[in-house]
Amino acid sequence: MEIYERGNLSTRQPQTQAQKLASPDSSSSTIYLQTPTYNELRLQNAFVSSANNDAADDACSMKSALGGSQVFPQLLDTFSPQGALYVHYYQITVGGAQQLAPNRVASKPSLSMAFLRGPQSIPGKQMLSKSYVVICIDFQPKTKVAKPIWLQSGMKVNPNNGAMSSTLAPIIPYQAPNPQPGTGTHQYVFLVFEENSAGLWATIRSKPQARASIFDLFNLKAFRAQTGLNNLVAGSFFKSTHP
């Protein structure tokens, strides 16, 4: 099958997202491609640039919100987001430092990610090709106790809409936030890490200490060191108290 671009072959321009058109001869195996005009390309680039700017603004806002919380320095020493994480509960998108009643966050949320580098850039394509680990931590600033209530590996980012999903069973299934009376305000922190090449499941199986720490006296910094979760990509959080 031959592929041609409409127009003078000697003056072809690089094609981006060329559009297939019906062949004038339905019996022909030739497919003609139409090159986007300059204005079409400019609009596409402007749209991508605007989306990247929105992601950068959202990531910066979340960094500021986390910086003003007690997540620093108890859970994290530094945070330089490479994308904006969107945590979607029913009719709610977590924006950072919100106070949400437990019954509004009882069901597992859906997640989506917008990287700061566009999907057509080399860094953006590399980020989209990777797998990620999502962990949600119930953090009690009053007692400095941290407990993972959701741990999911093998998360991929859909390049078309940013939705995150995994075909693997969760290491810790989502547990509905349930702050107990007298424990004060809890902070529920979602963090996205780049997964190591071996995969978190395999790493945990080979390291009993890391496996044990998930369920007893959890320490995020130690867990990251044991499992190679070195690259923190994005984060979000909300607050909740006993009704």
C-alpha cells in the first residue's frame, strides 16, 4: 500500500496527525493524507500549550497546599511535581486542603494525571510509557501516625484523557476514610511514584521488611528506600474529621 500526501511531493511538510481521506478511486489501495494548515497547527499547539499551563498551575497550587500542611516534614522532605494529579470522588475533585466528610469519600476515587510536559514531547512520551504506584495515606498530625489505606501498582496513564488505571490487583484495596472520635483532623494524602522496573509486587515479595511495614508502624520514607520509589511525580490531599 502506498501513502501519499496531497500536493507537490517535492515540497512536503512534516505531517502531524495527518488525516486519512477517502480515495477518489474506491478500488485503489492508495490512501491520501491531508496536511494540517498553518492555522490548524497553530490552534493545536495553542491548545496543548494551554493544557500544559493549566497542569502547571494546578501542580503549583497543590505544592503550595501540601507545603502549608503538616505533611512536611513528617511524610515528605521535598516535593517537585512533574504533573498535576486529579482525585475524583462523586461530584468532587480534590483541590488540596479541602475538609470533606467521610461519607463523601467512602468509595474509591478515580484518578487522572496531566504531566507538565506535553504528550508530544520526548519527556512527555517517556512519562506516558511508564508505570506508576499510587498510595493513599491516612496521616494523623496529632499523633504523627501514618497508615496506608490504598496501595495500587501498575498504574498507566491514558494518553488521550489522562485517566489512570491498572490491570493488577491492589496491594491494599481502598479503605474508606474513617477518622475516629478524639483523633482530630486527619490528612488523606495521595502520592504517585514512578514504579521501578521490577514492579512493586515483586519488590515487596522479595523484601519481608517492606511487606511487614505496610501493616505495622508504617514509615513512608523507609518504605520508599526499601522499594525504590525514588521519583515522586505528583500528589494531592484532603482533610477529614469524625462527624
